Amino acid sequence: MSHEHATSGTDRRPAHSLAGHGVTFNLHDEVQMLRGDLDRTSGRRAAKTLAKAGGLRVTLVLLAGGTRLDAQAVAGGASLQVLEGRLQLQADGSERIVRQGDLIALAENLRGSISAEEETAILVTIAWPEGAGAWDQEAQAGRL
């Protein structure tokens, strides 16, 4: 496996490619692996980047019930898809409840905090415009 666009792996998870043609994940299995990590974290959350290609990043996040995350705003749009559980979030100036099976699309990424009312698995997709934020820094460093 090429080290470019690949994770390094851990004792619990094998290395995997982050980009390429037809990179496929079983989200149920990935959530189960994150459940094993959740008990080991101090922040009551576990996450895994599934894909990183061009300006696209897809990350699976598992939050313990009662966990609150403050948004880390970046340029570009984003979507949050709730795979399991329920979130409370601020979007476009209003508070929303997003439930299992819901997808919320955000034109300017998430600017407010999110709270997991119960254990919640979400798939976060971020589209960074060229030259924005950390993506540009990685490209300049030759890691893309």
C-alpha cells in the first residue's frame, strides 16, 4: 500500500487507503470499531478519517451521550449524516434536532456546537475549496 493518502494503522486497526478508485467501507463495522475506542478516550468521542482526496474529507465520528463538541470552522461546505442516535445543533441561526437517517447540508460548514443527546454516530463530509486552511498547508508540504 502506498503511504501517500493512507493511514499508518494501529494495533487495533490496519492501515488503509484514504483515496483511490472504489475505496469502500462498511459503516456498520466501522462504527463498531469506534465503539471499542470510545471507552479509551478522555473526550468521550472517537473518530476515523475514511477518505481524503482532493478537497474532500469524509470522517466517521462516534459521540458518547451527553458529549458536546464546539465546531472548528473551516472554509467550504459540509454535510452531517446521522447514522445512529440523535444530535442537537445550531445551523443557520436556529437550533435543530437531527435524527438517525437525517442528513443536513451546510453551505459554510458547521459554525456552532453540536451535542449528542445519546450515543450518536455521524458521517461528516467536508469540501474544502482549493487554497483553504489545513488542506492548502498539506499540499504545500508535499503530503497530498
